[in-house]
Amino acid sequence: MQYFKAALSVLCITLSGTVLSQTDSEVKAQETVSQTELKANSMAAKYGQNLDELVPSSQRKDEVGHTTESFIDQQDKSFADMKRRLEKDGLLDGINEDGTAKHIEQSLPDGFMQSQKADLDAHVKEFNKQGMLEGFDSESIAKKTQKYKDAAKLIGQQSNAGMLTSLKEELGLDFSASQAHGFNPEQLNEPTSLKAIFISFNMRSSDITKMLTIAAEQGAQVFLKGMHQDDFGIHDTIRRLRFIGRDLKATPDVRFKPRYFDEFNITTAPTILVRNENGVMYASGITNLEWLQNKVNRGGENGYLGNYGDAVKVTEKDIRQEFKDRMANMNYEGKVKKVVDNFWGNKAFNTLPAATKNDEWYIDPTVKAQKDIINPRGDQLAYKGEVVNGISAFPVPLTLFIFDPTDTEQLEWVANNHRDTEGQTMLIFSQLDKTKGWKHLDALRTYFSRELYELPKEMIQKFNLSHLPVKVTTDMQRKLLRVQQFNVSEEKENVQ
């Protein structure tokens, strides 16, 4: 205690700078306590409330002298009064003691459900009368959703068709015959539902386009028996169909299905066919798939219904037989090699003699389209009657070097000049050494470090070419083609 008092004294000395005795300090502390009690009593008297009022009456030790209810007692009384009022008004009849809701049994008036149904039927009748429910009946909804169901089935079948190949290529997995059967589109179980349009290239292109449009809109498949007679491969036929249907907003599912042509003995086109659990029906010379769908749904009939309009004979060769015959009658690898080796030897070049004088002239490339011009990809290049200048649509300068690479002087001239150009540059050859063929072309590609192109007959006519070499440049200001002919022999002599 002495140490504590000594430390306190030192602290006091440090803070106040005044030395106090132990007695004086105790007196000072007693005075501070007394003053604090006086302030507390003064505040209690000022606010007229004893601090014990905040303690519930049940917890008080001494209740003598207390005439005012505590805060908590007041709240308990208030809640009790509220409960009595709610019970008096019947507002607590559905509430249990723990605050949960009581089970209330309530009976509906007699005939309530019947009256509600009658009201609903009356509203439906009025809506039908005004046409407000048209298209919302189960039959109409089924028709609208059927094409999406058919499309989903087609996607599933196409996915299965490529799955086996992908698994083999990507993962190296191989399957037994029984396992592979499940991925083979030709061996899948026949779908119960089938909606199809059979076409032939004997039909007019406009009629084929119409069939493709109907198929896309109604979720039908389009079947071909074989390729176009002028096509060498399947991709040629696919490109032909894409060109015919270039304006379609949606592309239908088109397949080679000669098996269906045989199964249903289809010999004319167009022929439409619908098959479901009620049976199968098909008819020629007609495009109304919805009519045929309704007939199948009603049942009672089956098979071919006959011809209802213009139809053409299907003359395409069965694509299966087509490739069997090709494979049987050719040594494929040997024939390909022979064609490649002999390509340039059999080639007829558009050759021109070497120029004996320098010359220059201009070509106006402006043309008026006599009809719509569409490239094989379906892009609209020009409309009928439109005046077109190709330079206007080509903002980058273009330079063409047209020469005979079998002439060493022309070859040297192009080598010395083809890099000093602006914009894009193209090298065009009039002929190659037929005895070297591909080797000569590869040597030129390596020498110039770029691709070379063969001179077409149309360019000779359009540019009025008679001798080579020639340099063609675009005059971007006047929108003209400048054609310059050079006598390279004379230039070489002048340099020497």
C-alpha cells in the first residue's frame, strides 16, 4: 500500500507540481465522492423518478414508497389490453396460443363449382366468337410445334451419323459391328413419323426452290435419288442446290435417299409423303403437306393417292449404283496420277507473240448490266440496268503483269519491274513449258515468291491484247485501265 501511495504521490507531483500530504489526499477524495452523490440525488429529484422503476415489480426487494408502475409493467398491461380487445372482436379465433394458425374448415356453397364452370364456358364461347382464341386449340398448337419436333429428330439423326467417325478420329476408339450399328444412319430403326418431299433435277429451278421453301417452313426433309447428270461428285450437286436456293431464309435438310425412292416406288417428282402411327400416304404433283397430314391423321387410307398436277420423271441414277460402277471401272489412283501428269501437256494455252514496239492505250471498264449478275456463291454483283465501274468498287491500286515465261527476256523484264508497283500486283502467264508442266509452274512460284495465274481468253479480248509483255494499271482518278505494251528486246539493247 505504501508503494502504491508513494507512486500516486509522485504522479500527483508530476502533474500538478504541488506536494500534498496523505491526509489531504484522502480528504480531497472524500469530498469528490460526496459531490457526486449530491449530483445523482439532484438528477433523480429533477426527473421525478426513482431508478428502481426500471426494474419489474416481481424482482424488486423493497417496494415501499413506489407509487408509479415500471416501464416493463406498463408494457405487459398494454399487451394484455390489446389481447382482450382482439378476442372481443373475434380477431384471434384462428390463432393458437403459440401464435400459429388454427385449421379452419369452410364449406363451399352448393353448386359453386358448376356456376364457375358455366361462367368459364360462357367466356370461352364469347372469346371464340370474337376469334380471340383462334390458334390456341390443341390441334393448332400441335401443328405449330410439329416442325420443331421434326427438326429436333433430324438434328439427332445427323449427330448420330457423324458420331462414330468422330470417336474413331479423335479418340482412336473402334467398335464392333454390333456397337457400330447404333451409330449407322442407314441402319437406324425407321422413325415412326416422316414428312418428306421427293424432288428431281428434271424439275424447273423455280419449282425446286419452291419445294425447298416449303420443306424449311414445315420441317420436312428433301430427298434426292442421285446427282445431277452433269455433276462428277456429291459436292458438285450440293453446290448446285445451294445456288438454286440462294435466296432462302432457312435451309431445309436435303439428303440422298435412293432407298426411299425404291421402297415407295417413286418415279415422278415432286412427290410429298407423310408417315405416322396411323399409316403412310404420298401423292405426286402436289405441294400441300398439311392436306396430306390431315388425311393420314384421319386414317382409313394408305399408300399412293395418285398424281394431282404437273410432275416430271425421276431420271437420276441411284447414287449407290453410281459409285459402285465408278469404283468397278477405274483404277482410281492410277487415273488421278495420269490426269495430273498430263494436265499441262493437254492444255491449250492462249499464246501471244512478243511485242516489236512500245504502245499504250486506255480501257473504260464501265459496263451496263444486261441482267442480274450473281456469282456461284450467290452474291449479287450487279442488278439489271445498273451501270458499274469496277475501279470504283476497288479502292486499292492494282497492277497486272501479263507475260510469256518461256521467253527469257520477258521473264527477266517482269523480274526487274514487278516489285516497283503500288497496291496489289498479279502475275499472269500466257503459257508454260508443256514438257515440264508442274515443275515449270513450281519454279516460277519459287522465283517470284507469289502465286501466278493463267491468261484467259476473255482478258485478251477485253484488254485488246495482241502482243506481250503487257503492264495493266488502274488509273484511280479517271477510273480507267492503262495498258502499256513493251518491246523488251529494244529496251535491253538500249541498256547495253
